[in-house]
Amino acid sequence: MIYFVIYVTGCAAMFGLTALSLVLLECGAHGFSILPSKSLTHQEITERAILNIMVRVCRTLALAEGRNFAFPSQPFTAESVVAACNAPKSSKSFHRSITKIRTSNWVTDVRHFFTPSFHFDDETFVEGRTLITEGLFTIKAANKKRNYFQAMLKLGEISHTLQDFYSHSNWVEMGNKLPNSNLIRANTRIGNIAEQSRATCLNCDGDDCSNNILDDILQEKILTSGYFRLFLPSKPKGKCSHGGFLDATHNTEPKGGINKDTLTSEHGHLHSQAANIAVAATSELLEDVRGAAGDRDFLQMMGISRGSSKALCFVVDTRSTGEETEAVKMVISSIINRKVRALDEPSSYLLVSFSDLSFGPLMRTTDPKEFKAYINSLSATGGDSPKNTLSGLQLALIGTPANTEIFVFTGTAVKDAHMKTTVTALIEQTQSVVNFMITNTLGFQTQADSSKQQYVEMSKSDPQLYRDLAQASGGQVIEITEDRLLEATSVITESSRSSLVTLLQAARSPGKAESFTFEVDESVTNLAVYITGTSVDVTLIDPSGVLHNNMMPQSSIISSQLVGNFQTLWLQTQVGMWEIRIASTNPYNLKVVGESPLDFLFNFVKELQGPPGGFDLIDNRPTAGRSASLMVTLTGGDSATLTEVTLVEPTGSGQINGSVEAQGGGEYIVRFDRIPSFQFVVFVKGQKNDSTSGASLGIFQRQSTTSQRASSLTVAAGHSNCVLEPGTTQSVPFSVLTFREGGNFTIQATSDQDFTLTFPPSLSMDTGGSANGIVNITVPATTPSGTGVTLIIEAVAPGGADTNYAVLRFTILQKVTDFTQPVCQLHNLQSSCSDDCSQAMWELSVLVTDGADGTGVDHISLRQGSGTLKTTSAVHNESITLVSYMASCCSPDVQLVAVDQVGNVEICSYSAHKTTELPTSFSTRTLQSLLFCFCITVLGLSLLSEMEIN
């Protein structure tokens, strides 16, 4: 028995699979491989829809702000879209969001392969639509709480089911050219579904299945879909089969199949039409998510921001002395002042406070004034007792977007050092960088009182704990007095730049004399070297061969700074190979960074055996000593080519080289014969080429900041749904497998919420054996919808020599009973517009309600129009929202977006040119039909002809 585990969506499922079923998954009976194909895959459908909607959102915002908008050239790419959105520094974060949604879509095939409703197989139309609508409510609730990670995972999952409707049903065969909009509307009719006893197909004519659906089914517009069985050939009499050689029913009368998954499927002649409608349907789904979230929050979910796409996060000790707390507050306020309205202004600001008694909550805002006010409200209560430092850091790692720079300000000892492995797991998962700003030298307390002795001993070990966590994340440990704290803020202001890339990173403990080299390409600007450590001598040799010393800056060193144990060298950017020589016997950390649009993303994958090939994503630590692969994506470099990928030991000389295979679209598969047992970072090199001539522009190199580890353990955890209901207890099964010695393995389950968890404290395993367990999680009845829950299950080998983990992310969702959109009723429209629009105004008033059984109107916003919008509750009926709008006649059209408490959306459109009280509110479905036409125009897709997608 082989265990096949997918972790990507956070709620992994584990199947016991035979060799045959592994081949089945690779062949994509219900989905598509990630490998290149002439057919349009789920991933390509999803990405096209995302790019389409992002262009639409950015165009709407530009026009609302009075700016021109230039459509990117076709075909759209992530780079061209962020450029059109005036957010070129968001390329990497936008790529990351697209990849997360695409991957979640893809793994739905594996996680729910045998569940017909996830694919609209076996005529499970009601069940399939329920999956989509319940998932949509989950997405909206998560977005409302800004839990974008969970929202994106669920979005990828339900988009897979939605897309399968057009490939697996007879919607296209019935002559439909537009999406079935009611698939994303609960409590609506999606069509006439075939009765269980009604025949729907006849035998194919040999290999020709183009006319195997019964005429009466098509003429009467009866919905049907194919039946799929892996082993048993049985199906209801007269029903269609899914088709394909893996479908055991395809030789059962009526023989054949009706799926349109690929160009070579039984109904492959309709593949392009089905795929194009699926693009439009996915766009329609995204449009509904956008409407509930609002344009700016939707952009933030997708990682697009005009300034820096990075968030800026602080974790602050609030029980230090008053002087220390005031110094930290001054530093943070100073940083914010420099960032406001700058080109690299953070996308959001976050803060977690901690003390010896508590930690949290997580404060998050996009408003710098609100953040400064919150900072200034913090006060010190005194005390040097050990603090919940790692608990506060854990909350920050869970609550911030991936790849965030986190700065921890503390000067006292750690109370919760036992959380080190949990925090390390989250660092590896989020690839966030953690920097420690130590405002006191830990261990300086020398109280003679025996009651303080435990504190003193704990304090002495804390600097190494901080160094270990900083090293794992690619961060720094800066030791400094509070009076010089402001001088060290350069690392904070520069680290929040979204286009920051790492060229080189290394650490040595103990220190030794050593030389390092790094390549600077023509795209790199603002080159800097960071060194932490005491008594560290640095000599630089620039590409022209000139030597420079950090104590005597010359032409290539623009300036330098030494604050505490932290040195910064700002370099004159020169293209070519640099050398840096370090001489010190003390521990030191070296990091070389710059700004560049060219960077990379990576995920570990395990390649499955058998044609045509497939991959299992590894979302925790890969297995030491065994083969694995990396999926690498280049971002911001359409003309760059990856040539080398190496796993490098940052604290030594170990390295493992991989073989690189291009997949197209900037994606590469890199194969490694074995994964090393030492801690490692991912180091890449490649060639930059001229986008026009193809001529070489030189070599580039990049390095991941976060270190990775391998393990001899695997931890697999699964749950049937990533949604938890308040007032319930849910069971999460998990398994642990060891590839080495057996024994008693410690189990620890933790959550970022104060929910009750029960789990076995240990599991016993033989050498090379496995064991199963269950974590029960109880959700309080009062937990609000949209609350995110991160559950971490850790297994520790006997003696603590090895550890691995599974990270699961859930969303809390109250049962939804409101399925109707808000209603707009025009109350009054007055217009005196003339030929000279600048001399006249127009105004309207609208009554917005959510019905007698609705949850109530949550918010109303403008999507189109540059006038003034005001909303108030009716004096005698709070269920009615009064909307007034006034604008210049030069802005004659307005669109109002009305959203209720659970995320139902209605778009209401009015025009100054309509002076009578005629219904001028477009329904959402009408808007989505217009959106579909937009998809056709912008993407250049044709539903009227069959074409091969290259």
C-alpha cells in the first residue's frame, strides 16, 4: 500500500492507493496534469479568468480616479497585468496568489477523485452546485475577515468543480454559449435534471461519439452528465458514461462517453467551446467574489498593490520599561512616516503585542494613521520577567501574508521557548523573514535571589534561540541599546520593499576567514550588504578588481553604517562578479540584497512513476535521503532562462545540484536524486536575454531567504472539508510514518485560536512503521463566520532528534440561510444636465433592502461614478438603507454595489440621462452576461468555432 498525500489546500486528504490508482491520478481521469498539453487545462482556464478580472478591476479603479487605462497586450501575463494596474512591484506576490489558486484547483482532482459531486459526474447536479455555493459563502466570509489565504484555497477548489460542469455535462451539447449563472446561486434552478430512470445516451458509432446523446434530451434541454466507475462497470440503464479507458462503464451499454476534458476525449470536438465557457464561468465566479469584497480588498487578496505588495509587521514587548517602549514606538512611527505615500508603501500594517501574561490580538489595517494611533496607545507596565515572545510571533506568522518581513522588538527572556519547533514550521510554511531587534543584552541579570535563578539560566539561552529562528527565516538578530534603535531602522525600511531580492546569504558559527562571491545582473539596483556580528572585518572586490574595506569606503561603497552588532554597506551597483572576504572568529551572518523585478517561487514536489507523469506537492518537510523535485517559477523576467538550481547549506559548504527541465511559461521542474539532511536554501542561476533579439544580457543569481529542512518522518493530516461550524467538535485524522528507527514519538497539536484540542500525547511505531491518531477540535458557538483557524500537528522523534509537521487551515462558517441579493428601488432621480456638463449636477436617491428574511445590508459602495455617495438607515425602519448620490453631469453614470451580511451581491446601475423613474437597476446576472462578452473581446476567445489551444 502506498500513501499518497496532498497538503496544498491545508485540509489534506490521505488515500491508500494501489499502483493502478496512481496511474489513474497521473492520467487525469477527472482532471488535468500540470504537464504541458495542447488541450486547455484547469490551471490555464483558472489563470485566464484571473488575469481577465484583474484587468477589469484595475480599469474600473483607474477610471474612477480619473486616470487613463491602457489594456495590456494579448495574451495577458501576470507581468503585463500588474504593469497595466500601475503596480509593477507586485509581480511576485501576484504570481504567488495565482499559483496558490491554480494549485488548489488541480489537487481537487486528487483529494476528491472518488466523489462524483466534485466533478458533476453521475448527474450529481444538486450536490455539485451546493459545493460551489457553500464554498462561495466561505470565501466571502474569509475575505471579510481578511483571511485571504483560506479564501484563495477554497476559490481554487470550487472553481475546479465549476469548470468540470462544462466538460462533464451536456450543457455545451444543448447549444448553450453562455455560463449557467445559477451554479453560483443557492436556491435557484440550474435546469431540468434528468430523472434517474430516464435514458440519456445511445451507443457511439464505433469511435465516433459526437451524436451519442439522445435527441429528446437535447431538444427538451434536459441536463445529464456521464457516470464514472473505476472498477465496477455498472451504471443506471440508458445513462451516459464519462468515458476514457479508465472509466469502467465506457464499454457498458450505451457505450462511449461524453466528457470534453481534452481534445482527444469522446466529445473532444467540443473541448475548446467547453473550455472557453469555463473561462467565462470562472470569471463570473471571480466577479461575484470581487463584488462582495470590494475592488481594493479584492486586489489585496490577489497580491496587487500600487506601493509595496509586502505587509509590514511588528511584534512588540509591552511589558518592558517605559524608556524601551517609548523608543520602540518612536521607531515604528518614524518608519511609517517615511513609508506613507512612498513608492514602496506597505500594502498593510500589522502589530502583535506580547507580555509575560498574554499575547495578541493581531492588529491589522491599511490605514497608516490608524496604525500610528494604535501604536501610540500602547503603554509599558514594567517588568523584566520572561515573555510570551514566541506565542506573539506565532500569531504574527499565521496572520500575515506569505513572504512578510516581521520585526520582533524585545529586551527580555523567552517564557515559551518550547514553541520553537512550531514557530520554525510556520516560518518554513510562510517563507516569512523574522528579524529580532534586541534592546538589551539578554542574560545581564545577575540576581542572587535563588527564586530568580531559573530566569537567569533561561535568559542565557535566549540569544541562540533568536539566532536559530532568524537563521531559519533569513533574518537578522540586531543587538542594540534603545537610544540607538532609530539608527538601525534602515534594515526595516529597506526590507519592506516588495522587489527586494536576495543574492547571497551565509552564516558561520564559529566564525572563520572565508571568501564569498555573488553575481550582480543589470536588473539589480540599490545593492546592499548586511553583516551581523561583532569584530567582523570586511573586504570587497568589485567586478573591476578594485579592493574596498568597510573601514575605508571608496567609490564602490557609497556609505556604511555600524550600529551595535549590525553593519550595513550600500554599494554602487556594478554588473558582474563581486567577491566579499570576511575575517572574524566570532559568529557572523552575511546577507547581500538588491532590488529587482526578477525573482523566483518554488515548491517541493514528489514525482509519481508511470506515464504520462504527475506530481504530488510536498507542503511540509521533504524526506531526507530520498529523491524529490522542485517546481520553480521565474517572476518578473519574461526573457530570463533558468539554468542551475542548487540546494546550498547556508552554514557550511554542502550542496546538492539538480537537473533543470523547462515546462514553458517560466515554469521549471528541477529533479534531485536525494534531499540532503543538512539545513539548506534554494540557490538559482540563469541567463538574461534581450526580449527582442534574444541576445544574452548576462548571468543572474538569486537565493531563497528561508532555510528548509528534510526529515525522516512524514506527517499526513486530512479533513473532508476546510470549513468548521460554530458549536461543533470536528475530528481531524492524521498519520505519522518513520523511515528510520522506531520508538515513542511525541505528538503536539496547537492552534492559533483558543479552541479546545484533544489528541494523543504520543504514538508508538516500529522501525519503518506508521501509526494513526485523531485531533478533535471544538469550535465555540459564538465564533464569528470568516474566522481563520490554523492547526499544526507535530511529531517529534525519540530524543527530539527529528521532527515534522502538518499545517491545516480552516474557516469558520455559520450556517447560511439568506440566499437572496439586496434589492435597489429608485426613489428619485433629478438631472439638469445640458451640453456643457461642467455647469450642471445630477442626483438620485435609492432605497436598498435585503428582504424580510435577509441578514441585512452590510455595505454599499461605488463601482462607477466620481460623485459623492452617502448612506443612512431609514428613521422608522433600520432594514432600509437610504442612498443618496450627487455628481457632475460630466460623470453621468453610476453603479452601486450592494452587499448583505453573508455576501450576496447586487449591482445597481443608473444614468443621469434617464430622468423618469424607470427600472434602471441591472441584475447581477445581466452584468455577468456583459462580463462574458468582455471575456470574449479581451481574451480573443471564440465560442463559435473549434480551435486547438497551444
